[in-house]
Amino acid sequence: MTQSVYTQQAPSSFKLNQTIIADTPFKDEQALARAELNNYIETQAEAVAPTQDPLTSRDRRIIGEIIEVEPESVRTIWIEGGITVWVQLVGGGRLPFDRNWFATRVAEVKATLPETPRERNERLSDELEKACTVFGLYHGEIDWLSFSTKLYQDGRFVGFVGCNQQGWYGRPRQYGVNRVALSAEQVIASLGVRARVAA
């Protein structure tokens, strides 16, 4: 039995194209072998090149709000020809939308969609990581419920930092008065830490 297998990976899903040339009269065995080969190739491709999901949970919530479906039913989204926005659903359906209309709706929904606690923590964590990089700091384990942590520089304790309804806060000791600022970078600077000079 002579066979050749060609695979091609699309951006959001794995597609398999194969051609099997056989000189055997056993069609059932051939079909069984073809099915086993298909299954094996698909599992190997998923293991070698798993597709990454470009959409966040917030993206899915926004798209779901716009097209009036559950966020979990949105698989992916792409723009075709710079004109049409396509939304691929988990069930296999696709919906086309005008790009300008869709962009306007995204802006409207983003402005009104409240941030979930998880999204808030992810945003605050990203801001804290960037500020720590500027000052050459690292932090201990984050208390995700109150979003607070301890800051260190070269193994030396610098202070506590966190974020609450008033904004970012910091203090050099466990107890004391909080210093409040609008950003993580500003609150770290209020603790007396200087930004690292780029070499």
C-alpha cells in the first residue's frame, strides 16, 4: 500500500488533507486503517502544535453581548478583506458583520461592561509587574482577594503595596498610614524607591 499524507495548519483550527493510493481489494481494512491514521495524525498535530486562543474571557463577553449569544459559544474572530468581521461559533456557525459597525459596537459595549474581579486582578497584576521592572523590584505572593503583596529589592523588604477602591496604596511597614497614588509606579516611588537607570 502506497500512501502520502499532507497536513496544513490554519490559524484557528487544524485541517487535514490526505491522499491514500491503494492497490488492495480489502476496502473495509483500508477504511479502518485510514480512520486510525487520521486519528493518529490529528492527535500528534494537536500535541506538537496546539492552537493558542487569541481571545480573552473579556473579549468573549464583549462579542457575546454584541451578537446576543453566550460568551462561551464564541470560538474565534477574524477580519476578511479589511471589510468584514467574521465571528466563528463553537457550534460551527459563522456570522459576518460590517467592520465599522462592529468596531463601534465594541467601543459602546466596552464602555458599559463592568470589569470582573478576575479581569481587575489581571489588569492590576500587569501594572504591578511593569512598575516592579522599572524599579528593579520583585514581589511576594499576591493576596488576590484584597490585591496586596510585599515588595523586595535585592532580598531586602521595601514595603507593602496594594490596590483598593481608593486606588493604589503603599506603606513601608506592616502597620502605619497608607500612601495613596493613581498608579503602581507612583505608589512605589512614594516608598522612597528610585527607578533603575538603564545601562
